[in-house]
Amino acid sequence: MKVTIISPNLYTYGSMLIGGVLKDKGYDVTLTKNLSADTDVVLLSLYSTLHLLNKNIKDFVSGSNSTVYVGGPVSAYPDIVLAELDVDAVIIGEGEESTIKLLDHGISENISGIAFRNGDKIIMTEPKPASIERPTPLIPGDIHKQDIRGANAYIETHRGCIGACGFCQVPEFFGKKIRSRRIEDIIHEIKLFKQYGVKRIAISGGTSSLFQYSGDRSMNESAFIELLAQIAEVMGSKNVSVPDIRVDYVNEEILQAIRDYTMGWVYYGIESGSNKILKDMRKGINTQTNIHAIELAREYGVKVGGSFIVGYPSETIEDYELTKDFIEDNLFDDVFISIAEPIPNTDLAERVLRTDDDDNPTFIKHTGEYSILNLTESEARCFDLSLHAEMCKFMPGIITDQVYQTYLGEARQQGSDIRAVTRLLKNYKQIID
Ligand code: SF4
């Protein structure tokens, strides 16, 4: 049986992993970023809710003669996927094992973690976590050309997160228990990526320093440091990045290892300068924890990138001003700003569904300083904070016309995408409730 895995626009780790699992089982499998396939089965690997609204994807699915299954993060609300895309089944959650069973036996209620139509009904079976041991991924020949925030590829070191951040899907998708891979398997995989021309690799998997965490932080810290040292030996330390890390899961030893074995940056999810919003986000940290982690990184010569979210449903203008002050007071090396996105199966999605558009900053018309630009309140905060952060960075940037237009365009695009996702979820509110 011939199978094509389509991962639109970029090769996600999940799509390469499924490819490797199928190849290991003897399937003739191809991985592509393009919406075209002439095989018995197509596996669509969709990582963004926007994919469900994408006309090209819809047209591809409705015009396809193949059996089409959909998996990936969009599977959080399988009935919405089945309503929006004319596919044969949805693979829910971690799909390695259910995909094999689907391909081996066809659609059946006896397969865990799938959803499909049966007449007027939708049948849904309970997903189960997959084994953390796996064959090597299917690595495409042009992987070295991919650039995701500076890395050619992200690799998975563990699954799950002990956090409960209200905007994040990771604990719901992978669970709260950390399941870690063996260091030797990860290194074997990284060597393979290197053979395919990958120059820079990033570690994904929620919060990277939770690798091998099982309740005792002193045990897992040494494992994480050993992991970084071994990856650096293969790739060279300047070609390793550790994108996401919780501020309450760093200490002196971890920061030293990040300085010595990676490109020397930490990326903290700071999110907000308002303790009220951090509480609403269920971050489990406050502004003091954030400041401590930033200062500690500086002390150990590690550069600090901060991620912020604006437009949380409960964020007032006073909360937003606190975030501006926080950025001004803490001199980041880089800043990433996102408008709050209601990712399926998160507390934020539920909050957004309960919030009238008239009370949601993502829909409220901005009437302040940027009213001439015709923005929503979330877009105005995203744009304003981007300009502010640029000027307040450790090495301040200059706001040229091009920089201004880039930030304005990004804020508008994010606002438009998130309104589209919100409308989609609201259309299916009854199903989600
Ligand atoms: S944002 Fe990070 S720390 Fe929070 S739940 Fe998600 S992966 Fe965990």
C-alpha cells in the first residue's frame, strides 16, 4: 500500500515520526509539504486550526481519490475536523499506533483514538498514549533548507508537561506525566539529521529542562545537562538551541549548560507583566519569578528572549501597561509577541467561547493612539508592544518605516487569523460544550 504524508508548508517532527513508523512497518511512504498525492492513502498532518479553514486544503481533500485521514494537533476537536473536511477518519492525539492499525485493518470501532462518520453519527474512540520508543523518523532530502526560527529541524526529547498554562495544548495532548526518550536514541537520531545536511537543531517537547523529570529535580537536571553536552558534541554548541523553558525550571547549573552547550539563549514564556493575568493564564509563576530567572540568566552570560501574549480576554488596559513596563524594566535580547489564540481543548478556548465578542479585545475596535490604522484592541496592543519592545531591547533597534510596516502587518495578520479561529470555534460551540 502506498501512503503519502502531507505536512503543509513545513516538515513537523510529528510528520517525520509517523513517516518513520510507517516505513518501519514496511509501507511505501512519502513525506511532502505539497498538497498533491497519487497514492492509496493520504495522511494529512495538520498543526494549526487555520488549516481547517484553508481553501487549498479543503479543495485537495474534496478532490482526492485517496482515502484521507487527518492527524496532528487539530484532532483536539475531531467532530469539527469531520464537519469542516470531507475526510475518512481523524486520528486523535498521539497517532503512531492508531495510524498503523487504521492502515492495516481499515476503519473500525476497535481501534483506539480515531473518529469517523457512521451514517448520521460520529463514532469516537478513546485515544491512548503511544510508546515513547520509536524507529528513526523519515527525514526528507530537503530538510536542510527548512528554517523554523533559525533551526532546520526540531526534535522531540520527551512528551508531556507538568504545567497547566491555560493557552497551551501540550498537557491535554500529551498528558501531565513526563515520558522521556533515551539519550542514546536521541543522539542516534540527531546524527541521522546531520547526515541529511541539518546544520542547526532545536529541542522541542514543551519545557526542555523537564527532560527525564519524574518528581526529583536533582535527578533530571543532570540528565538534561548530559543530553545537551552530547548533542553539542555532535552538532557543535553554536548549532543547538533550547527554545522553550519555564522560568521556574532553570537554575545555575542548567544555565551554565545552556551557555556552554547551546547557542547561549534561553526563551522564557514571560507572557505578561500583570500578576492578575498570569494567574488567569494559570502560569503558576508571578512577575517576581520571571524577574529572578531573567537576572539569573544574565548572571551566567545567557541571552534572554521573552515571549508575551496580549489580548487575553480578561486583559485590561492597565494590565497591558504593566506588560509594557515589564519589558522596559527588564531589557530583553529579543521579544516575541502573540495575540492570545484559543487553541482547541485549552482553558483559553473555553474562556473565549464564554466571552461575548463585544468584551473580547480581539474583536473590540481600538479607539486610542492607533485609531487611524483601523485595528482591533488586540492588534493595537500587539503592534504597540512590538514597537515598544524593539526600542527597549538590550541592544535597541531603530524603528524604520520598514520595521513599522512589518510589525503592523504581523499584528493585522495575527488578529485576522485569530478572529477566524474564534469564529470557527463559536460556530461549533454546542459541540464543544
Ligand atoms: S506553555 Fe510550556 S510550561 Fe506551560 S503547559 Fe505548555 S509546555 Fe507546559
